[in-house]
Amino acid sequence: MIESEEHSTTPLFSIVIPVYNDWSSLEQCLQSLARQMSTADFDLSFEVIVVDDGSSEAAPAFIRDANYSYPLRLIEQPHAGIPAARNRGVEAAKGKVLLFVDADCRLRENCLAALSCTIARWPQHDCFQLRLVGDRSNLVGRAEELRLMALQQHMLQADGRIRYLNTAGFAMRRTRADLRGGVFDPRALRAEDTLLLVNLMQVGELPFFVPEAVVEHVIHLSLLGCLRKDVQSVFLELRTYRIIAAKRMNIRVTHRERLKLIGSMWRSAGQSSIGRSAWFVVTLRQALQRSLSLTCQYLGAGSTERRN
């Protein structure tokens, strides 16, 4: 374990960031944290815990020789998956609130101040979903922006809670976390945040949406790279959705909801060629994921019938 400095006081936030070979993205994430504005109105004290999940590349100098304006700890573990890495960060956390962020994300200005204000204002809520946006500098990023905007609008409820959880920007009070058993199920190598949402729903809880706390998700892959990753993700998510099915919980959107989301994204895309191109990218990726998922489910059901 490597620490940049020791702080005896308990911070408000423990920001847990798992890393698996995505060091270049992490540097921008850490810089965005350094730019969070301090204010006398809110407690913005925080520590950052980076968990290296057995990366093949050693942590670069900007981590090992860190000199940020906040305490930074690097924890190294053998490769066990991102959920296990997040749990390891939770074990080491000292803050009152656990904030999970991905390495390829950047916190927008005053993100932590907005989150701190909301947490103080709503003591009855234990879990908080930050608003996610895409990086609009390229086509893939604009498509991600379009997808996230439509999805969050659709899942938001009238009481301010949201039927959506994404660990690119998710916070929970430490008193709510399962510190021994782990917040995340290590069996779920993908869609572990969806499984966590199901677990919360089983006890009647949903994250409270914080639209003023904005996290930007930056995709560095090309469209072809995204499609390849989508294919890999479908197979990894199968185990997670089997775990969810065993809980007898239905978390996936219906065909009608899916069509409604596609229509909403089309209207949001506007009349410009850039907007329509982003819509086609979102639709292409979702169609690929959905078709592969249905195919895998069909083949899995057929295999079960043959064994019986």
C-alpha cells in the first residue's frame, strides 16, 4: 500500500477508484478531483483510494510520486475483478460516505459540493446516484451523452429517487455499506452495479438522484473498439443476470420501454446530422447487445432442455 500523506481526521468522502491497466484515464480523473472547489458552506474533505486490480503495467509516476492536494492511497491486489477491487477499497476507507467513480470519469466543477449539500439536506436517504453525462468531443462520446440523458430521464421517479445505479458516479453512506460481506458481489464481473441496485430494491431502497453533481464519462475507444467491448460484456453479464433471476427480480426494461427510450433519444438528437449520427451509434450498440443477449439466453435454454 502506498500513501501520499496521512490525515488523522475523518474525511466526509472516501472516493474509491478501481484500476485495471487504464492508468492514462486515471490521471485525468485525479486532476478533476483536485479541481473541486472548497467552500465554507459544505464539508468537502475527501480521500482517494485507488485499487490496482493486478494490472500488467506498474503504477506510473503520477501515482507513486503523487503530490495532490488531497490524501491519495494506492492499494495493489492480485487480479480478482473490479467488484473485488471496489470491496477492497471499501475495507480501507475512512470516510463517512463512500463514493465510487470509474477511472475513465471526470468530476465536473462543484460536483462534490453539490453531493455534500444533498447528503446533508436528505438524511433519510443512504444512497445517491450522481448525474452522468458523456464527453461530446467525438461521435462515441455524443452517443454516450444521448444514451445517458434518455436513460436517466426515463428511470427518474417523482419522489426524486431513480431506478438506476451506475458506479461511474454512485455514493452511499458508510453506515449503509456491508463492510464485512462486501458492497459488491465478486461473482458479477460485469453489471455488478445492476446487481447492487437489485439488492437495494429488495429492501425497498433506491438511490436518490443528484442532478447538480455531474460526472463525465469519457470513452477513449473507437466505435469498433466499443462494439468489441460490447460483445465481451454480454457474455460476462450473463452470470450476473442469472444471479438476478434467482432473486426473482425483473430489472431489465420491457420492449415497450426500450422503444420509448429509442424514440426519446431520436427527439433529443434533433435535426442535425451530428445528433442523428449519435442516435444511430446508440441504436447500433444496443441492437448488438440485445441480439447477442437473446441468442445466449436461447442457446442456454436449449442446452438445459437437452440435459434434462
